[in-house]
Amino acid sequence: MTRLAIIGPGLLGGSIALAARRAAGFHVAVWARRAEAVAELQKRALAEVASTDLAEVVHDADIVVLAVPIGIMGSLARQIASLVPSRAIITDVGSCKGPVVEELSPIFAQRGRFVGSHPMAGSERTGLEAARAGLFDGAACIVTPDSRTDAEAVTTIHNFWQTLGGRVLELSPAEHDEIVAMVSHFPHLLAAALVNLVAEKNATALEFAGPGFRDTTRVASGPPEMWTEILRSNHTAVRASVEAMIEKLREIATLLDHDASMTALLTQAKTQRDQLRFPKHSHA
């Protein structure tokens, strides 16, 4: 029986709890900041232990998952560093890895072992009410060790995400941040920019928006404060994607009067897009 402690019962933390219950073989303990969240966890029987007391949740944990916003991850890591068992493995779900790995690895250098990870699964919806057991099924779950990371701990976290249904990949923190900027962080900015552009140019046009506009801009409905924090934490890689897109749009503008070139561009995009395989119901 693996003793799993989850810090934060939001969409990801709640989904981890549900997926662990589905998989069996886990004793689940969840920490929540608010008593109301603890009551909801208990009502839904999502954990054997639900508490606002960090020590109660992590004191006997084999694996601890920090499922909280990046901005408060360091503070909570420092609070639990003296509470976890010495051989506990700590991981996270943060969508930017460079700053997280740099901050958290030293915190657990003497007690516990930290392995950065990021499940590429989510939704524009947030909170425990949006959690579901199948959130990670087929989703890319990226593990990001560096030279300091314990090899046994990396294997454990690989197996953990696989058990929850994930497709595990391994990248360095820097590689992760560059890739995720292109496929997650920048697309969020692009969706927000498109919605705002239409609203500013002709707000009435939004009344005519159909499924294409809906699908293209869905992620713009995500929580602004959370996304501001994500974009700030990965600002260098995101800025590079923004600048690359500016150049791409300039190129596209020159093709509008050249049907053959435009058809070639759209054909290339269709071919690339049609080759992608997404998990069912994925909203990463």
C-alpha cells in the first residue's frame, strides 16, 4: 500500500485522489487550506485522511504531490520539509519546471527526495468539483529530473503517473519549459489575444461566433490569476514563441494574394494537425 499525500484539492489534486482510488493500492491523504474543502473531501470519500493540518497529511507519506499554484509551492515545500519521512518522494504538478526545480530541490536535499513532474491534463474549469478519475488517461505526464535527482525516485514517479493512466515522458527542466511554452502557454495567450482583438474591433461580431471560434478560444476561459503566474514563471520561453508567431503572421500576410502558397501552408498545417493523437476528453 503506497501512502499518498496530496497538497491541494483543486482540479489536479482532486483528480489525482480520484485516479488513485480507482487504481487501488493507495492510502490517500489530502491537505486543504479551508475547512470547507476538507468537509467536501470527506463528503465525497475521496481520501482516508482529509485535514487542514500538514503534519497529519504528510507525516507517513511515501509520495507527496504538491498540487498548488507555483507561487505558493515553495512556501508549502518549506513547511513540509521537516514533516515528511526522510525517504519520502516529493513531486509537483507545476506547468513551469525550471524555477520549480531550482527552488524545491535544495529544500529537500537533506530530507525527502524531489522529482519535478507535470501532467499535461487540465481544463478551463477549476476546483474540486471539476476533478475526475480519468483526467490523466493517455495524457502526457512529463518527469523532469536534473543532475541532483535520485534515480530511484525518478522511477517511482514514472510508475506513479503510469498507474494513474498517464503516458510518461522525460525531459530536462529547460527542455520542458521550451516545449510547454509552445504547446500550452503561448496558445493560451493567443486565444486571449484573439478574443480581445475581436471584442475591441467589433464586439457585435462575437454574437456571430461559431464552433470554430469557440474551440480556438476555449482556453481563454481559464483563471486569469493562475495563468498570469504561469506566464510570468516561463516568460523567456513564452516571449520567444510570441516573437516567432509575429514573424509567422507577417509571412502569412504576404501569402494572402498567392493562392498556391496559401494552399501549401494550409495543407502542411492540416497534415501536421491530422497526425496528432489526443487523449479522449483531454483539455490540457
